[in-house]
Amino acid sequence: MTISMYAASVPPITRSLTNLRTILNKAAIHAEAKKIDPSVLISSRLYPDMFPLSRQIQIATDTAKGAVSRLAGLEPPKYEDNETTFPELIARLDKTITLIESIKPEQIDGSEDRTITLPMRDRTLTFKGLPYLLDYVLPNVYFHVTTAYAILRHNGVDIGKKDFLGNIY
């Protein structure tokens, strides 16, 4: 049995971003209930040299939209990275999920050997499609979603493993 590139990319990425949206909604409710300025949570970090919550969301969505677009042979859309509120971060997640869900399986399937170039600040990385997805994209999406979860949990938001994984059990 084989798994398609679409099945290995779109559903797990969409699930992670959807669960993250639920977590952000809970964080917004928590901030309101506890009379915490939402910007305190949005600018929170796990450690001083790490990115804040807002940037974790931006990177997770950039990685997701970039991956699905590149695997489909499309140019990834650019986002402003100017979100400062929970509604703006949730809207960014919604926009990304909508984009990802608009890609059809036939656009991604067969991209295992597609050459993917990824411009970075100081260099350009080159991958084949399958290693790009498995070794770069999925670990990065999970890292930034996990870090966002950890920032909020560390700050007292009542979330747990079921929120991170979603309704799978």
C-alpha cells in the first residue's frame, strides 16, 4: 500500500492548523475571562531568544501554504506578517486552511521527485518533493504549532493533548 503526496501533506497540515485555531480561540476566551491583555499572550515566548506566539503562528502558516503551493507547482502567496490580535491570527489560519483545501489531489500527487527550491535569507535550499515534505515541512509545521501550544499552556490557558491532537479519540 502506498500513500499519496496529497494524503501525506494536506490532511495532516490542515488538521494541525485547524487544531491550532481551536487553541487560539481558547486562548482568547482565557484572556477575556482572566482580564489579561491579549497582547501579553500574543507576545509571550518560551525563552527570550525564541519567537513570540504571533511569529510561531506566522511561520506555521507560511510553511504550510508554501509547502502545498510548491508541491502543486504554484507560487506561494505572500502574507504581511502584521497580525497583533487573536482575531487577526485566527483569520490568518483560516486564510491558510482555505488555500490548502483549495488544492486538488491531482495537483500534488506525483510531486515526490519535483525539484523544490526554497529561498532562505542567506541561501537557497533545494529538495526533491518527498524529502521536502517529510524532512522539512512536516517537522517545521509541527514544531511551530507545538511551540505555540506550549507558550499558551505555559501561560495558564486550559488546553491539553486533546486540543493539540483534535478529535481523534
